[in-house]
Amino acid sequence: MGCIGYSYCLERIAALKQKTDIERVQALCPDGVDATRFLRSHSGLGSEATHVKDTIEFVASLPANDRIRVVQETYESALIMAEGYNHELLKSEAEMIEELQQAVGEVLPYLHSSSPSHEERGARPTA
């Protein structure tokens, strides 16, 4: 049941990705590089909306105890993902781009955004 809850959580979040989100990621890529195929297919633009519908129909057919476990696992998965997302919000755009550059091993174009800088958001809390 945990796997079903986890996958539902991921598919539901993926289905909420908008075309503009995917376009922002593509703007970071060099010309001729299509690194957003996965994002497009795992978004509301691709098959995720159908996956979510199919999962809902499957879970609805389960006995009540199993449905409760799926909901609990979905909730736990969402908490774990939110914790990671909140950590990412503490980073500046420059810090995130630096991490991406290190991961791909090359310099990416820096796109200025209207989001507040790390300094404007305040210092990162210590753990």
C-alpha cells in the first residue's frame, strides 16, 4: 500500500506541472538540447492526468483498510517531499544554479528572476 500512496503522491504533483514551469527549465538548456521530455510526459501535458485517474479508480476498488493505508502513505510521502522542498526554498537562485552546474559539469546560462534573493529572504537557519 505504501508504494501506491507514494506513486499517487508523485503523480498528483507531476500532473500539476504547468507548461510555463517546463519552459523555464528548458530556458536553462543550451540550444538544441531537449532536457524537458521527462517533465513534459510527467506533467498535466502528458500522461500523468490519466495515471492519477487510473490510480483513483484502483484505490476506490480496494477494501476500506487498504484505502486508509494508501491515504496514510500518500500523506507521509507528501510530508517528506514538502520537507525537501522547504529546504530548497532556503537557497538562492544562484546557489541552485551552481548545484545544477556541478551536477552537469558545465556552466549554465544564468536567468535573473523576480524571486527574492537569499539576502532578501534572510539568513538560512542553522540546524
